[in-house]
Amino acid sequence: MQATSLAVAPGVGTQPARLLVGGGGGNFFLFDTNGNALPGWQPKRLDFAPAAPPHYLTVGGSEVIVVLLENGYIFAFDRTGGTYPGFPISVGGRLHTAAFVEPGPTLRRTRLTVVTQRGERVQFNLSGNILSRGRLSTWSQGATFRIIPDQLQRGWVVARQEANGLLTVFDAAGRRLLERRFLTSDEKPVQFFDYGPGRRIVALTDLGPQQVYLYDAKGELLTGQPFPSTAATVELTYDVAASVWQLYHVQGRQLRRTAVK
């Protein structure tokens, strides 16, 4: 069996840290760092494949493992494999994305947001209540939607990619930030960097020609051209004093830093 995901919960007091391992399909295993398999997770078997790696949360001293399935059902389990009250819930559409988590002191005040493959934004809490639902974007057959959090998990954008290679990025309110058509329809890695008003960048990586495109908040391409990148992701920081972006990107066997005004 091949591991497909890993989520880690830190140890508390004398308890060792725990490792939640996705084993392909809908199988999940929970171990502590002493190598012990925890009861209820040997494995935990679900009927559908996960839409994204699970979220391993600690809320008010309780551990919550949130698993989003491709069929639109969402489960919340405790460390023994039991289901929290109110779950599973259905968001009414297929999923292809992780959730954006807004931590809170209680299950009721911890909120998660997903976007379904029909372009609907759905927010729910860990009491199993749907809090809001609304149309974020139009959809078409074969389009996929992914939530892309910023580097500090404080905000997010949504990437919609269509089978014809068209990739569109929306903000959380549904406003279109940028749109670009690629020659191939394979999934393009998207990253969102937010360093405050006027300093927001969306990075699109095209693994075919091995290039990364940096777009500002107005949807304009920085420097008017892409940068070489042979990795799926880049790192981007902002130097306030110099008003310069620092791009860290891989080119072949080299890690490069490029200043971008």
C-alpha cells in the first residue's frame, strides 16, 4: 500500500504526537510516534476517495479529524474513530479541494469553507451545521475548483480550471482576479501570497515549459514575462523597505533568489 497523505497532531503533555496516514482510496491509519496503531484506525475505511488530505485539528483540547470525500460528504472523527454529532454532512456537490479552516475556541465557533465542483461556496462548523451557501462562480462540465489559502492561512482565493486549459482565479467574494489560457489541460499549481493591500500575488506554475507566472492584485503579469521554475511551487516574500519581491525558485539543480520590482 502506498501512503498518499500525512497529517500530524502535536503531542500534549506526556502523550506522543500522532500521525494520520492516508493509505490510498478511503483508508486511513492513525499511529503515535512510538509506532502504536490507535484503536479505530486499523484502518478507518470510507466508501469514497478523499477530495484532499484530511485536516487534523485541536479544538478546545479535543482532537478533530475532518475528512472531505469526493462525493461531497464530510466526516468529523475523534481520535478513537468515533463520529462527532451532526456528521457526516453533505455539501450537495462533488469536491476537489481541501477546506479553508477558521479556528475557534469551540466546535460551534470553528468554521470551515469549501467550494463544490458546481461553483458553490459552503461554510459549516464542527457542530455539523451549514452556516452559509452561495454561488461563487459559474461552472461547466469538466471544470474543477480548488481553494488556495495564502501563506499564513488568513485568506484565500479560488482557482477554477477547465478542460480546455482556461484557468481563472477568483477572490473570496467571487470577483475575478485573473484569467489565463494554457495550451495543456493538466492541473496547474496555484499559490496565493498576501502581504497586505497592494501586495498580493497569485503564482501560476506551468510544469510543461517549466515556468511560473506572477500576477499582481490587478491581474497584471509582473515584469511582463514568466520566470523559470522546475518545481511545482515557489516561495515569495516582500521587502517593504526596498519595495521589492524576493522570488525563491528552483531551476534544475539550483535554488535561485530573484529580486522582482
